[in-house]
Amino acid sequence: MNPIPTAAPGASGNDYLAGRGAAWFAFAMTLALMVMDYVDRQVIVSLFPHMKREWGLSDTQLGSLVSVVSVTVALGALPVALFADRVSRVRSIAAMAVVWSSATLSCMFTRSYGALLGARAAVGLGEAGYGSVGAALIASHFPERMRAALLAGFFAAASVGSVLGVVLGGVIAARWGWQSAFGVVGVPGLVLALLYLLVKDYRTVSLTPSLQQATRSTGAAAGHIWRALSRAVTMRWVCAGAAAQLVVVSSIWAWMPSFLNRVHGIAPDQAALRAALVVLAGAAGAVVWGAVVDRAGRRRRGAKLQTLALLCLCSLAVLGGAFSFGAALAPQSQFLLVVLGGFLMTCTVGPVSAIVIDVIHPGVRSTGSSVLALIQNLFGLALGPVITGALSDAIGLGPALALMPAFGVLAALAFLRAARTYEADCQRAGEPLDAPRPPPLQAARA
């Protein structure tokens, strides 16, 4: 790992940080670790039928095994990002991969629900900050014109990893038992962590005195983040919209194998394979919609957020219809509608990260992105599985899944509000934190 000297990574907006080859190698390695991140995170959802049968767990308990990872990711994201921004992005990422892979391996040795819940929490602690630090590293290596599409691809790797995790979990559990699945998927991350040290890093960016003071501790950073959010109205609304839509995504991804197993009587390993198609459709959708949103914003930046709002409402209509009227549809027709909904519901995955990076100071991109990661994990990914599980215990899994897409309405409203201030916040992103803030009316008209 050789840091590249630079005063402001990606500051010109039009050049590669360390050359085309180094940029694509960094992208490939960061993408590969993102895949393993979500393999380790999602492998458990295809194991739910086995765990429910052997340990007698409720749906709320099963959902908590997914949600606890997102909770610990959220709690650890800011400290990790602070460390990465001020010390080393590459070494931080390698260390994270070692921790989450080792924690995944430990899951195979647990013999009680409490021990497994603790091991899953440790997986989240290892993954904390990875998405935000990885996104900042990619954004710094590539020109601005490519960032939204590349970040869409980076976060789409989460879908690919989820597909692999769901499929591998189902297949391995059917042959060697559900606990063996954790042992198989935990090893590749350790190998990739060592190889990641070959990625080129950039030297830590020199900050203004106010920013230097703001990033010395987690408490100081919290104050800095509050001030940054207060002046970047766009970021607040984008974070809210992103979290609301991820409630939908996490609900569908976590519970599709169980839905197919319980409602349609499909064997757990085959249910995992079919559920993987929904996640795979989401991976394709994240890339496609990332490019569509990029194109929509070429003439007017606010059009990006208006497009996102429309796509969230489309996913609501398709998924809500699929689960609400499933009894009147042939099983194959219902499943095809769910696949289409899966393609639509990941529309926010890449664009929201690019939009947040657009409106924060270049020297604290990892820290700023960690705010998005914290809110997405704590109020999006963590809430979806456990809310669905609790509703399932009360009214059944099918009706619960029919209700969850309604969170898309909240997402659409938030994105429409963010569109009003996006242009002005982009123009002010490079200004010092203590620069005078324009009156709200002036900022909205800028």
C-alpha cells in the first residue's frame, strides 16, 4: 500500500487519482470485499427454516439475527470512518474484513440463540464503516462524471453477495447442516483482506483548523456532523429517503426464502434459489437505475431526486400488488411480480451515496458517508427484518410483506424535498465548515 500524495482527492473532478489501472484495481478489490461483506451478512436468511425447526425460534427472533448486524454496523460506522479519514482507508478496510470474516467463522460453533446473536453482532462490528470508507476510496480514485454509476455498481455488489449468501446457505445447509454454512463463507474474506493491502491509498487530506478540531474524537465529530447536516439540507432528506426505501429492500431480502417455503411449500434449498433471483434482480436494478438517475441529472441536478421518488412509488405499486393480491394470482405470476419489484426497489442504492458525496467537504468524505451508512443501517436495514418478523408473528408472513412496501411513500416524499436544495448544497460543498450560511430563501433559489 503506497499512499498517493494529493491535496484533495478527486478535487479536479475530471482526472483519475493514480492512473486508470490503479483506479480499476482499487474498484475491483473493493467490489470483491463488498460481495463477501453481504455473503457473510445474508447467508443466514436461507437458514431460517432449519433454525426455526431445530431451535423453535419465533419470527421476531429470526429477524433480529439479521437486524443486529445492521445495528452494530450503524453504531460502529462513525468511529471507523473517522479513523479511516485521518489515518488509512486501505488498512482500515483490510482490518474490517479480518474481523467480520472471523466473526462469521465463529457462528458455526454457537450452540444457543444468545451466542449466535452475539456472534452476529460481532459480524456487524467488523463490517461497520466498510460501505462508507469503500465508497469514499472509489470516489477519490475516479473522475466525478463516473462516480454515480461506479458507486451504483459497488453497492450493487451487495446484491450479488446477498444472492451468493442465500444460495450457498441453502445448498450447504441441505448437505452438511446449517451451521457448516458459516464456516464455508467465512474464509474468502480473510484471503481478500491480505490482498487488499496492495490497493493504492491517498494521503490524508489537510483540513482547515475547524475541520481538524471537529474530527479529533467521536464527540467532536458528532458536533461537526450536526453543523454539516444543518447547512446541507439535502443530506438530511436524502438520508431519510434512503433509510425508508431500505426498509422495503431488507424486508423482502430477509423473508423471501421463508415466504416461499411456508406459503408455497417449496423446500428450503429450492426456496433459497428462487429468492436469490429476486436479489439478483435487485443487483441489476441498482446498476440500471444508477445510470438512469445519472442521465436524468445531466441538465438539472434536482431531476435525479425526482426520478428516485418516482421509482420508489413504482416499487410500492408492484410489490404491494404482488403480496396483497397473491391469493388471486398463480404462484408463478406472483413470483414474477416480486422479481419485477425487486428490480425496482434497489433504485436508491447507488445514487444516494453519490448525492451525499456531492454535498459534503472532500476532506471528510468517509465521515460524511458514514452518516448515510449509520442512518441506512439503523433506520433501514435494521428495522425491515425485525418489523416484518413481529408483524408475521401477529398477522402472518404474507400480510406482513404486503404492508412493508408502504415505506416507499416516505422515501418518495423525502427525495422530493431534497430536490429543492440539492443544487445549492453542491455549490457550497467545498466551502470551509465555518463559512457564512446564506439565508434559507437564498439557498433554495440558488
